[in-house]
Amino acid sequence: MGSQILCVDDSVTIRKLVKKALEPEGFEIIEAENGQVALDQCGKCEVSLCIVDVNMPVMDGFQFVEALKQKPEYSHIPVVFLTTESAAQKKQVGKELGVKGWIVKPFEAPSLAKVVKMLVKQ
Amino acid sequence: MQKLSVAGAALEIVLLIIYLISGSIAFIYAAGLVVVALMVILIVGLQSESSIQAERNEEEFDKYTRENQLLQEKLSQSEAQIQEMKAELREKDEYLHKYAVQCRKIAEATDAEKILSKVIVDKTETATLELTNHVYSIGDWSKDVDDMIQRVFGQLTSEEGGLRVQSVRMEEELRRIEQLIQEFKAIRDNYIGELEMIEKTMKSVDQFTATITDLSERTNVLAINASIEAARAGQAGRGFAVIAAEVQGLAKSTMKIADEISTTIESSVHTVKDSISTYGERLQNAVEKLAHSGEKHAAVIEQLTPQIDRVSEVIEESQKLSSSVTKNINDVTVHLQYQDSVRQILQHMVQLFESLAQEGVEFSAESEQLSQTEIEQQADEVRRLLKTFFTTREEWQAFGHEIDEDIVEETEKSDTQKNELNGDITLF
């Protein structure tokens, strides 16, 4: 299999759609329903990129990125937000956290695949 | 009173003067007199003062009496107002109680909405997931069909071994057959011509043999005559008779050879004739067969060409269809994601209602203590109200089966038929 992509979203539908959009491109998708589960997954897999929702129960997207960046072994993993949030203020928060991108839902499969390919290459 | 004060002051001055003039005894005596005098003056003064005071008191009494009456009136008015206010307060208390009850009811309704919202989210998510799976199945199926068409029909129209290539080869083959027919025709004509030449040559050879036979016969006659003449000559013609016998024998041999040649040529002529006939027919058949084969080739090519074109069109259409399905699936997946937005919007609505309901609950707790029984009553009332709105099984199930026992019974009945019919079907 190709690079492992961690999809963190509390919506099972979105996780499924991300999987369907990226698997044909040769990526392996690992799923997590919130930030806490995602952190656990980071320890189990060789994650090349995290696609993260902002609003989630238990641990939201911002908290997850903060926690990720604090861990030296995971801080290099690029993160892109995939969320319904579109406010510039929130995007700024994401930028300050050091994420690589911000995709507003709904996404188009080919566009998502392009972004992922671009970020995973880097 | 003013006058008394003035008199007192005057007396003090007099006493001071006397004190200053006389000694202490005289002073005491004089003081006693003065005191008596002063008392007399004081009593007289007091009597006049008291009469004035009595008048004043009477006036003031009247005034106070009037004021008292006014106060009494005001008091009674105030009492009436207090009663009114008490009545208003009771009304407001009732209103507050109703408001508190309403707040509790809204809180209960918010809990119910939360449950219903979860039902919506769960159901739409499940449905969306199913839809996603189906949509991608259609996509995969479409891709498989296209792959199959490309593989099967692609081979037919491929550069190597494809129908189009085969068709071109068949056309080349056809041209070769036509060329072959022409060549066969030329060969046949040449063959026939050559055989005719052979026949003519043989006939001329036959004429030569006839001439040879004739010459041999005449030589034989000549030899016989020579033998007769040699016999007549006797001994002298004996040598000539030997020559004549040899010539006769040669003539006979020549005749025999000429006969054999004639027979052979005659036989050869027959053979050649038969050969011309047989090979001519065979060549003609071969040419006809080749021509027929060429016609068949031409017919197949004629039928094949539009079919190959149609196959190419089918391949192209299949590719377009597959691309269209992929694009449509991408569009559909975009729309499917709105379920996530709906879920979040619902969550926000519930959060808003929860916040407002919490304020209501706090208000009702501060302003009015509702008893546990009343709280439970509100919960029951909300459930009863909800029951009047519910139409779907999911709504009933979200609040437990006890809300509508009939539904449970129907469910149990329908369960017994599950083995026979798919879906929620009730037959009457």
C-alpha cells in the first residue's frame, strides 16, 4: 500500500468519502472519530498526513493539532483541516497552529486528492 | 412665657444688687421675699399662660382630629390598595408559577428535541452511508463494465489482431485473390493455347507418319519388285536380291514404327484432349471458386466495416459514459457531505435550545420551587404532546416502546413475516 493518511472526523460519512476519494490514488486511509483516538493512531502507524475536522467531541481539531505539535515524534506530520467552518478568524487560528491547509466541506474528490498528493510529496 | 423670662431676669438683677449691697442673712431674707414675690408673679403668669395654652390646644386638637380623619381615610385607601396589590401579587405569583412550569416544560421539550435530533443525525448518517456505498458500487460497476468493453471490444479494434486490422488484411487477401484469378485465367488460357499447339503439332506428326507409312508401303512394293527382278537376273541378281530383301524388311519395319508412332500420337492426342478438357475444367472451377471466395470476402468486409465502426463508437460511448458516471459520482459525493453540515446545524440548534432551557430552569428554580411531582407532570405532558405529533417508527423507538404499545405489537407481528418478505410490510 501507499502512504498512510489519517482521517480524523466524527462523521462516518465524511471518513468514508475521504477513503473513497483517496484509495484509488494509492493511499491507505486510517480512520479516527476524534482527536484523542487520532493521537493513539499516530503511535501505531506511519502517518504521512492528517486530514482533520475542527468540530469534534472529546478532543476537537485545534486541540489535536496542538497536542500533535507538542510531541517531537509527530510534530513533522503535515495537517490539513477539512471542516464546515469557513470563518477567516478560525482559519487564522489554524494557520498559527502551523497546519498546511484548510478545506471547507463539501470537498470534491479530485481536488482533495490533488492537495493530498501535493502535501505528501513535500 | 416670654414675660416670665423677662421677670425672672429682672429679679436676678435685683437679687444681685441686693446681694452686693447687704450681707448674706439679709440676702437670704430678701431672697425669700423675692422668691415669694416671684412665685406669685409666676403663678399669675402661669394662669394666664395656661388659658392661652388651652385655647391653642383646643385648636390643635381640632386640627389633629381633622388630620386624623384624613389619615384614616388615607389608611383605608392604602388598605384597599394593599388588597389590590396583594391580588396583583397573587396573579403574578400564579403567572410566575405558570412561567416556571412552562420553562420546565421547555426544558423537557429540549431534552426530547435532543433525542429527536440524535435520531435525525443517526438515521441520516446511516442513510447517507448506505447511499455512499451504493453510489460507489454503481461507480465501480460502471468502471468494470467499461473495462470489460475496453478489453473485449478494444481487442477487436486494436492495432494488432483487431477486427479493423483483420478487415484490412481481408481486403488485401481479396485483392490477392482477384490477382490470383487473373493469373489463373492467364495460365488457363496459356495452357489451353499450348495444348492446342501440341495437338496441332501431333496432328502434323501424324501426317508425317502417314507419309512415312505411304513411303514404306511404296518402298515395300519397290523392294518386292526389286526381288522379282533380282530373281529373274539369276545369279547376277543374287546380291541385289539380298539388298531388295533388306529394303523390304526395312520398309516393313518403317511401317511398323510409323504405325506405332501413329498409334502413340493418336493416344497422345486423346490424352492431350482429355487433359485440356480436365485441366481446363479444373482451372475454371478453381477460378470460379476463387471468384466466389473473393465475393464472400467482399461481402464480409462490406458487413464488417460498419460493424467495426459501430464497435469503435460503442467503445467511445462507453468511455464517455464511464467518465460521466465518475463525474456524477463526484458531484453526488459533494452533496452527500451536506449531511455533515445538517448534523452540525442540528447540534447548534440543540445547543441553543439547551442554553435557553437551562436559563429557564435556573429561573424557575430561583423564582419558584417546583415540586418533583410537578416536574414529572411536565415531563409526562411533553411526552403526551410529542405523541400527538409522532408519525414514524424511529420517533417512537427513540422514546421507548412504552409510548405506543400498538406500534410494538405491530412490530412484533411484522417480525413474524420477516422470513417471507423483505422490509416493513404488514398484510391485512
